[in-house]
Amino acid sequence: MGATARRNAATAQDLRATLEDPTLLRTEGFIGGWVAAADRFAVTDPATGAAVDAAQAAFALWSVTLPQDRAALLRRWHDLILAHREDLARIMVAEQGKPLSEARGEIDYGASFVEFYAEEARRPNIEGVTSHLPDAEVEIWREPVGVAALVTPWNFPSAMLTRKAAAALAAGCSCVAHPSAETPLSALALAELAVRAGFAPGLFNVVPGDAPEIVGAWCADPRVRALSFTGSTEVGRLLYRQSADTVKRLVLELGGHAPFIVFADADLDQAVDEAVKAKFATTGQDCLGANRFYIERAIYEPFCAKFAEAIRALTLGPGMEDRDLGPLMHERAVAKQEAHVADAVARGARCLVGGARDAQGPLFYRPTLLVDVPDDARIMSEETFGPVAAVTVFDTEAEALARANATEYGLVAYLHTMDPRRIYRAARALQFGMVAVNRTKVTGAPVPFGGMKQSGIGREGARWGLEAFTEIKYVCRDWH
């Protein structure tokens, strides 16, 4: 059980007592079947090899399974996830700490990917193209690449796994998954539901434990043909290097440092409401979280005043109490908030709200607003991953866009303006994989999620989410 699970639930037994279906709470690994915890952690390399063995065996059958049968299996998994929504949400709160309503939302969000790819699995994967040769017919086939390794983070322990696994399974791949060691219980609960849905042994494996050993072995294993990772840019670079020798298909969903730009013609109240959502969802522990707030000078003071008022109204408490914000994941996260706030204040920023730990516990950090933050403050270049908003002023459109783009990250940008011409100019100029205009929520199963620059490569969701898990085969047939 992860650190947050120990903090919020004390013991697995305590958590089981709160669940309608206690058998969803599994503490073993799932490698073609449930594996005793002692075996899983004491002998990591053999367990890792066993997972790939099981997945490779399952792939032989799954890759030739009829599309409608793949779809039916995914649909059963989806239905079971929604049927156990409340228990899955409570397990997530116990190990991750997010507010219960957010956990319920994540279960719904994660299930939507399973539903979407159940539908995608049914669609034909063969294309005809006009032949360039006489008496020949040309076909383009998409075939599953093989075993897919899925590595997921602690901040969205359910949705990140279903988003990856559903696409891989729809494409015809088998999976070996490694959840964060801090939040393995959500992944294991999904594995239990996969068993109930009728997944064949080895089709979907979950291997908790030591990430460097497990994932490093998968990177080196030539049978693992695709690797999908969500996490920090630092670890993403490492996996990129480690996958080079086996030339894997890669999807890397890495860090973000989102700008939030508000022009003077924006709806001020709406911009403030969306700023709260963009910054404080998941207690700021979100790669989509807004980090840098650029506000045009004409509305800078009223925006800061309204933003401060909205932040003061936020509530903080244990996830099961379903407040606006929960605890941070670990001590390192809290220390980072403290370091970023201290650095910004030392460089001239003002702290209008928060700026300290809360008396509820060592991992509770109050929602914080820094204003007049200079560009050389650490918080303006480093991903904070917590509930601290850094606000600064700008004077011209060109200035705002240049400062927003001055980062190695390029995941998402938030833009608030009512001028349609500015929307077009800014959306084209912003070097980010996703641009949210006058709103915060933009992600979902039908759209391609991903970033530019060092925020990653590849896309998840939509039909593009299948690409990393498929090979293109060209067949040219002569009719003579």
C-alpha cells in the first residue's frame, strides 16, 4: 500500500470495511493470474519475465481474435468499472488522497476510454489505395505490434491505465502494466474486474514493485514492442534512451508548465472561475494544471483581487470528506511548494493567500496565490505540481505569447479573450499540443491528448491513440 493509503486508510483491512465489494481490494500482483506479494517483490526480475511470457502467449490468440469479440470484451470491462464506480473511487481516495467527487469523476473518465476503444475495435483496419502498378492491387493493413508495456503515474491511477490499456487491447495487443508504487491498488482492482469480464490469462498483467527493475527489464526485452509512459520529463528521457536498443514504439506523456493568459476583453468572472479549475483540480497535482498566469495590465488588479477571494473560499481536508482540495502525495511535494514560494517571495513576489502548511497534517498545503512574480523565479520555469498559483502582468499580445512559449514544455495552454481574430492568432502561435480557449476542460476519449517539445511524443485518445500499438503492412497483389 502506498504512503497516502497508509495515511488515509491506515490498513487494507480498514479500507475493505468501507467497500461494498471488498474483493476488489487486491494486494497481489496480476501476472496471468494472482501472484503472492512475497513472490512479486522478493524476485522482481523473474516476475517481470513471467509477465512478458504470459503476455506473449496471450498475444498469439488475442491478435487474431475477431474485432467484434475484442469489442464485446472491452464493453464488459467498461460495464463492470461503472458498476463498481463507488468502490473504485474509495480505493483511489485511500491511496491517492484526492477528494471523493474527483475520484468518482476519474472513474467515469477512465471508463469512457474503454467504451470508446470498444467501438474503435469493431472498425475495419484495412485500407485500399490506388495502385501505381499495372495489374496489381494495393492494400494497407494495420496489425498489432505485440506486447505493450504501460507505465502509469500516481496522480490519475485509474484513468491513465484505462486510457492506455483500452487502446492497446483494441488494437490487438496484450499488456504488461506497472502502476506507481505509491498507488497500485486502483490498477489491481481494474485487473480484478478484467478477470470478471473474461480476459484470458496473460492478456492484461499488472506488476507492482520497483519501477527501475521492472520497467528497465521491459525496455530491454525485445518481445515488448511498445511502451506507453505517463510521468515526469526526466523519467521520460531515461525510458527513451533505454528503449533505443530494441527500437520500441513509444508514447511519452510527460510534464507540463501550462500558461494561463487573460486579455482585458475577457469575461473576468469566467476567467477567474476557470483559473481556479485549471490550477487547483487534483490539488494542483496534474500535468494539465495551470502554473503561470499572465494577466493584461488593464485588468491585473481586479483579476488578482477576485482570484484571491476565490482561493480563500476553497476548502481543504481528507479526500473522504470531499473538500475542494486534499493532501499532497508525499513530503517531497510539500517541500517543493515551500521552496517555490520562498524563492518567488525572495525575488519580489507577494503572497496574497496561503503560503504555508495547514494544521490538518504535514501533507496538507494551503491553496496559495503569488502575485507580481518575476520571470526569473523558479516557479515560472519549473513544474510546481501543487496548489500554488503564480500571477504576473503583461502589456502586449506579442509579449504574452513569447513569455508563454519560453519553456521546454508544450502540453497545454489556456487562453481567455473574446476577440476571434486574437483567438486564431494566439492559438496558432502557442507552442502547445492542446489549447483551451475560454474554458479549462478539453480532454476526453475522442480527442488526441499529448504535447510538443519535452512534454512528450505521440498521442493518446481518439484514433491516433491506436497508432503506437499498430504496424502498417503493405500488400501488393498481382492478378496474373
